[in-house]
Amino acid sequence: MDSIKKIYKIGNGPSSSHTMGPKNAATSFYNRNSNAHYFKAHIYGSLAHTGVGHLTDVAILDALAGKGEIEWHEDEVLPFHPNGMIFEAFDKNLKMLDKWEVYSIGGGELSEKEHLIEPEVVFPQSNMADILLHLEEQGGTLWEYVFRNDQDDLMDYLKEVWTAMKKSIKRGLNTEGTLPGGLKLLRKASSYHFKARMQNQFVRDNSFLFAFALAVSEENASGNIVVTAPTCGSSGILPAVLYLFYKDKGIKEDAILRALATAGLIGNIVKKNASISGAEVGCQGEVGVASSMAAAAATQLAGGTVYQIEYAASSALEHHLGMTCDPVAGLVQIPCIERNAFGAQRAIDSALFAINSDGRHYVMFDQVVEAMKQTGNDLPSLYKETALGGLAKVLKYKNP
């Protein structure tokens, strides 16, 4: 598996696969054809259906420095992945100089068909069962396993990630007004945070958790800086859970960073064996995986064993199986923002459930990942980030 640094990318929302990935692809193509007179970007499948709402066009045209145009191919899907792109470069006589077929496969990651761009294979094991067997034989915890195998600068990078997560929460809590896009959706994080401070202890934790998740998700919907965890669309879940432990439970930052390592490992296993792309497997691959990562982190922070951590991660993902990706108007707002709040709550519930057990259970994490992949393959494209089914169809909203 790759470094978990690939799971945590710091950048502008609202979508890792529809904004970050296409921008990185366009930037790379522009840099290798900097002398070209003109560029054309062909956008296919899910990217074409929801590209405008996800700011795909803004990201690509900005990267092409005003020398490009976009052609949308909503009814065509390239063979490898629903988020396909073809970039073309031309000289002054419109003679083609270069052509590149590339895919945005989730979490800001790019691939040339089955070949990942810039792979960084650092982990010898690629599923939870093998990792647990390794720990039984060699000893250690999940976070120790990560630091034993990942790159030497991982801790420094996780510090950057945690700083960016905290900043996105603080910005979101202190910003009011209307989110961009035609839905005219009001921000809620600030009011939720205020109400949480006024409530009794019985409900405060949940209310703070909601406020923190909303804060990051609203920042993401505004195109501001967030951390993919594992995607932009699900970027509010893990920070909300970690920030609750940090601010309300007095957990030290060293423990938070170790929890980030474990959470990243969970996301990495899913990315390797299934997908974290809403366009490929639906929202189970985004919110479901984020909730699973956060459940693992919360269980570790609460003193859980490696088996209880595995149980929590398994439970959180299992109970998101089948979740569709149906963004209204192609915007990462409805139902995405509230799903982050509920995904954070489910992470806490899964951690509590696992902590109360001895860690033994029937459905193992790897089996849930396999089921998620199969479920995603079986979902019609209507429910995989095309905004053609589910809530997007029922509300029938189109951007003006």
C-alpha cells in the first residue's frame, strides 16, 4: 500500500475527485506542454454530470492559465473509471502536440488506467487480517505499525494535517452567511456551536460534534482549505471526532497524531482493496470510510485494543453499506454536509459499541470492505455522483 500521506491531502474543496484531482491533472499536463498555444479538456461520466457544481471547470481552466476550453461528455464513460479525462495540447496551427488520458479515482488521486501516478509503496501488508497477524507475531499497535513502515517524515506531515484540520474547524465556527451555489444554503456551524455551549452535559458532546463536522463541511462547500479524510466530501468527520477528544476530553496532541496514523491506515486499506470514490462506489466510499476511520481513531483514543479498533472500524463501515452519492444540483451541500455530522456521530457510537465488547465479532473489517466494493459495483450510475438519482432527482434542482 501507498503512504498514508496519500489519504490526507491538504487543499481546496469542494471535491477531491472532482476538484483536486482534475486541477492536479490539468496542472501536470500544462507544465509538460507549457509552450502549447491552446488546450482542450474532455470531461466524461460523473465528472461531466456534476463538474459545474463541483467547480471542475474552474479548477481546470485556472490550471490551464486561460488557454483552454472544456468539452463535457455526460453520456460517455471512459473504460477504466467514471471520472475520466482526456487532455489535448495544440500549437498555433491547431496541430495536436500531446494527448493524455487520465482518471481522478478519489481522494485527489490520479491514475493512468490501472497505473497509479507517483505510487509510494511502503506497507508490506495490504489488508487488516494480515496486519493483525503481523502484530500478533511481531507485537505493537496499529499506529506503531504505521510509523515502522511509512516514510520518515510522516510525523511532521501529520502535524501539518492536524494543524490544517484545526484551522478549518475554527474558520467554519466563526463564519456565517450563505454557501455559494444556487441552493442558497445557510451555514449552521456557528449557531450549533453557540447552542452547544448553552446545553447541559448530557447533550453537549453530540452538539459540539455536530458543530465541528458542519464547520469543516461548510468550509469545504465554500471551496476553502480542508484535508481529505479520505475525501473532501467527507472531510468533516474525522476532524470533528478528533477535535472533540482534543478540546473537550483533554487528549494531548501526540495522542491525536497517533490516532491520525491509525485512521489513515484504515482509509488506506479501503482505498487499496475497494474504493474511496463516490463516483465509483457511492457515498459509502466517502462518508462510510470516513466514519470508519474516525471510529478507529476514537477507539484508540479511548484505550481500545487493536481488536476493538478493528471492530469499531468494521461496524462504522458496515452500517453505511449501500449509501448512495446523490448531490443535489451537483453541489457538495445536500445531503453531503449533514451526512458528515451524522457520520461523525456514528463513528462515536461504533467506538463505544466496540469498547464495551471484548473485540470479538462475526463480520471482519476485510469482509465489510469486500462487501462495500461489491455493493458499489452493483449500484446504478444514477447513485454514483451523477446527480441523476435519489435526492438529486426528487428535488429536481438545476443551477441557474
